Amino acid sequence: MRLPALLSSIALLAPLSAHAAEAPRLNAMHVLGSHNSYRPELGPAALAHQRQVMGERSTGVEYGHPPIQAQLDLGLRQLEFDPYADSAGGLYAAPYAKDSAKLAIMNRPGAKVLHAPVVDARTHCLTLAACFGEVAAWSKAHPGHDPIVIFVNTKEEPFNTPAIPNPPLYSEADLASLDADAIAAFGRSGIIAPDDVRGAAATLREAVLAGGWPTLAAARGKVLLVLDSNPRIAQAYRQGHPSLKGRMMFGLYDVAEPEAAVFNIQDPKAEEARIKALVAQGFLVRTRSDADTREARAHDLSRLQAAVRSGAQIISSDYYPGAPDPLGLSFVVSPPWFTAAPKR
């Protein structure tokens, strides 16, 4: 081959080689997840009891999920746990007075996972450590699985009713304990932490905008944790940890903040354009296809359709394929890119 022809061939091949070398990164994933993943399935007796205790407030929470590992078996790759701080132990033990084993667990120090004290305390895993442990056990049994995103929705807002005790505010020690629970369950190497994304960049935000997420191949077998909190806790979590240095969880911060990386946007119908813009910049976005059983009761898929159009990488639902159907609604959320029970 003459030199001009050879150079021409190289010029044609070079862009293809460069493109092939660009492995997809974590923010290219699309996963379906569960909302309030710890809430057990509502059988007829449990549903009747919930309605008796909660009255009209029951309507919005008449859903439930199979055990944590069963959800992962179904192909879900995003979970959500709601921990309440309980640094001394015993704050939420009362419902377990007749179960000595569970009572002992609830009396120990550590974050407890439940929807609301007293009135809605049913859970697959009593403590955040136990919830993480369920995921870690499944992960160990399925090496090389797609990354699992876990939202840790810290609770501290007062209920302002005599029937429900107001929870304590999270302290720095409580927040450090959440990180410690994660490391104990997954090991540091099993967690995609802010430090792993930031690398040598000045801030976490700059790293994300520059494409600093790990490749999907490198993220296999790992978890990514997100602190889903109120602004007070979010500020406390980054205090002394600029760009979340040394922390195990990402947080929810304004798009201009140095810690910006992940967003939790509840309503894709109202904020479809915003989600699209964030995804285009390289941020991770979680949204919801249904909420408070409204879409399920109306058989309304418009919220799911908006979520899919938005490009949000994470869509949460109470009605994914294989989810319990306590109300017999036959409503199923299945984005076009979702494959039930994938091989990994």
C-alpha cells in the first residue's frame, strides 16, 4: 500500500478506535428501584391493621415489598432505607416488647429503620446495619453484579402528635456511624465513595462535570450510597469534609455547590426539563414513576413516561414487575430499558 493510502486508512480508523476506547461510565446506567424498600408486603391482616391504626393516612402507604434480597433477585438495582438516629438504643423498642430477640436488637445503639415510630414500624430489617447486611450478603453471592444504588433517607423531623415520639436530631457521631455501618457491611473497596469520583479534581462537582464517574465495568460488584436528607443534615455531613472527602455517601446539594453529584427529583412530570439538563451535564438523577399509590389506583403511566423521557438514570417505584399487589390493582411499572431478573 502506498503511503498516502496508508495514512488515509489510519485517519479513518483513528476516530473509531478512540470511540471504542470510551467505556460507558456509571452515569450511563439505567436502573429500576424500589421506594421505601424495607416496608414488608401487606397481607390482608397487615393491611386491615394498618388501616385501623393509621386511618385515612393509610391510603398513601398501602404498598409493600418482598425481602431485600428478593428485590435484588427481581432485577432492582436501587434501594431505599429510612434510618432514625438512636445513639443510646431503645428509642423505638416498644413495639417489640413481646419479642425478646428483636427487643434486644432495638435496645442496642445504632440507627433503626422504619417508616414512622409506633404507627408504621413494620420493616424487613430493624437496623441500618442489618439492611446493609442483607445487600452485602446478596452482593457476595452474586459477584460482578451491576452497581447497586442505596438511598439512605435520614429521618429527624418532628411528628408533633402525642401518639408518635419526636425523633432526635442527627449528630456528627450519628452520621459517622452511618458511614461506619456501610464500611462494616461492604468493606471500603465495595463502596463507590465521593473520593473515588473526585480523584485529583478540585471538587466533586468538577470531577462529575469532567466525566469522573467510574466505568460501569469498574463499578460491578459495588454499591453507591446517597445520603437523602434535609438541608441541616446535608450541611452537617459535609462540615469538615469538603467535597465529601472521607465520607462514604454522596449527598443532595445544589447544582452550584462543590459537593453536587447526585439529585433526587421526585416529580418528573413537573421537572422533566431540569432532569434532562442535569443528566446532560453528567449528574446522576433519581426520580419516581409513582407516589402515594395515586398512579396505581388510576392506572396512570404518564409519570413513568415523563421519567423515561427525562433520561433519569434511576427510577423508583412501588409497582415494579414482581412487586406485591395488596390492593389487586394490576398496575406494573416497567421502563423500556428494564429487564427483569438480569444475569448480573
